[in-house]
Amino acid sequence: MVFRRFSQLFLLLGLMLGLSLIAVSVQAQTQTPAPRYRLTFIDGGGITQDQCNVRFSVGINNSGSVPTETVQLVLNSPVGVLTAVDVPPVNTDATVLFEVIGSRQLIPEGAQLFTLSVQLDGRTYGDTPALQQNLTIPALPTACTNTPISNSFPVVIPFLNIKIDLLNPTVDEMAFLGGLIAALLLILLLPLMVLRRLTRRPPTFGGQLPPYATTPPLDPNSEAGVRQSWQLAAQNNLISVNPSPQAMASVKMLTGADGQYLDGWDLTAIRLSQYDQYGRVTRSVTLADAGVIRALNRLAHNQKLLEMPDLEKRATQIEKKVTPLGRKLADALGKRITARSAVLPIALDLRFRGEHGEVKIIFQLYRCGSDSRTWGEVQSWEPEMVVTTGMIYEMYTYTLHGQTQNESLKDFKRRLPLEISRMLGEFIAPSHAG
């Protein structure tokens, strides 16, 4: 829901930005400067000595105020613009001579009309009148039949009646083109975004049981029966029992066939929900989107990060990467929490899938030392399993406190993303001592 609102806001802002750039550019291009130039032919024009180009010698006189813009002297022919020459500002009452040369390769033979005009941003500069001259174009020599190289490529946008030279765009034209392209891209992306949302499947958690869950109960007085009872108590990879002398706790570790933590296991779903004595509260069930799942899955398999020798630096890097994920999960769950239900505890479920023969499930039993601080491993084992398919499914469940007695709802929702991030960090790199 948050992503959808932000994407809609981004789309609206992008459209407004594109339309604003177009409006500013159009307004800038409709402004007419004050100076007035006057064009005169120094000669009547003609064909260059190599017979490949047309040539005109033109004088530009400024009979108005002092200009500040660099304009263009544009040579037009029956087949379009042949060339454009930059004209720096001309002082008042001064005359500057220019020679304009354009390729005649595309111009047909016979009498043809050529036009010279002074333009700024594709429009006539002030009220400067254009010059016109007729030339008789002879047959084109064979030596001139190479592909002409033009230094201008004018394009007219019909619905805006704007002319832009793509090879020599001005700053305003580049801003206009940028805004136009951005607006068109957003317009094209809008139906794709709608289609993606209509066809995207909602996230699911799945209900497959671990392979040892279907094993019939064993004699509780046997070693196998004792282990089976400890398996039920192991909810995740953390020691969740308060330390006290000789206290016992069991954990569940998902590893690859080589014993590497999480090797071969894929995180497939994340679920957050509140629960009471009757189980999960349905209205609070929140499933993470695919982006959060992929990010956490990549992080859990980032061996370069997990094998860092500096444990403090590793913990800092993990915290930095899981914090935005924890915030996203907390924001999604927070929308389903009311002031009345905030006191309920929260379950964070991570669902995994691995291929049989490539992954292992290891249970470990720990005993707390007499100092009430250190835990020592008593034994570890793999459970008896009944595998009916090629895939093995497993789940970690972490629990978080709801709103405490002396905590406001605002403080609780501020603490929630920190607690979720801490749990995600413990999932990636468990801190219990072996």
C-alpha cells in the first residue's frame, strides 16, 4: 500500500514537472527580442567552384538596440534547411559580413528559390525581414554525389507548432525536449504499472509442514522421545530461555549438506501477525512483499559479509542493511494494529524451502553454566523425517513484545521497527555462543 501511494505520487509529480518544463519552454520561445537586423546581399549568390555547394555573401546590419543573444543565419532551400551559421551580437549601426555555404546535392536542377533569415530558437529574430534569391541549379557533377553532411536537423512538433534543430539545440530546446520525453515516458509507463498491479499475484505464506512434524510420537522416556520433545520447543536459531544455572534450551539451525548456515535454503515468505491464547489474530496478518523477501534472502547468503573477521564491523553492516527492511515490515503491520490490540504479542514467521539431499535441519540442545551467562552445547541431532517430495519446508518463528504497561502507543510504534530489525539481524547472524 505504501509503495502504491509513493508510486502514484511520483507519477503525479513527474507529469507536473514535464508539463511545467514544456510550458516554460513554450513561453520562452514565444518571447520576441527587441533588436532589428537588416540583411543585404553582397553578391547575388551562386555555385561554388567545385560545383558541389551553393554560396551566398550576406551583410548583417543592426539598426536597433544592442542585442545580447547569439542568433543564427539560416539558409533555406526547396528541400529544407541547408545550413545555419551562428551570428554573435552585432553592435548598433555596425555591419558584419557572412558567407553561407550549403550542399546542393538534394536540390533539383532548374530555377530554385533560396531564403536567408535570422532566427533565434527556431523563430524569426525580432522583425528582421528575410532575403530571397533565385538561382539556376545546373546538373550535379559526379564528384559531388557523396552523401551530404548536414550540420542541422530541424524537427517540427505539430501539436505545439515548435521547430527544433536536433543537431544544434539551444538550452531552452534541450529543457523542452527533456520535459517532453519525461512526460511521454511517464504516460507510457502508466498503463504498464496498472497492468503489472492487475496481474501480480498477492503474496502467500504456504502451509507445508516440516518433514519431522508428521512423525508419530515416540516414547518420551527414550532418547529419541526426549529429543522429539525438545524439537517442539525449538522455534528458531536463538536461545530464547532466560539464563539461569543449569537451564536448558533448544535451537533449530538450517544448514546445507556441508554444514554451512542457510546454504541451500531459500527464504520464500515473511509473515507478521499478532496472537493471543487462541492463535494468530487474522485481521493482523501481514505478508511481506517480494522486494523485502528478495533483499533479506540475498543478505542471508552474502558470504563476504557473514565471514568478516571483525565481528563488530560485521554487526554494524548487518544492522545498516536490515534496518530499512525492518521499517517496511513495521509500517505494514502498524496499519493493522489498533490502540486496543497493541498490547498483544507479535509473531515474526520466516518460511524456507530447500531441496532434499542438499539441506539439513540440525537441532541443538544447550545448558546454561553456573555463572548464568554462558551456554554450552550438550548435544545436536538431525530429526527423523518423512520426505514425500523433493522439497523440504521449514519455518523460523520469532516473538516480540506488544505495547508494555508504561509505554505509549507512539513509543511502541517507534520501538517496533527496531525490534523487527534486531530479530532479522539475529536470524542472519545468530549471537548465541556454542
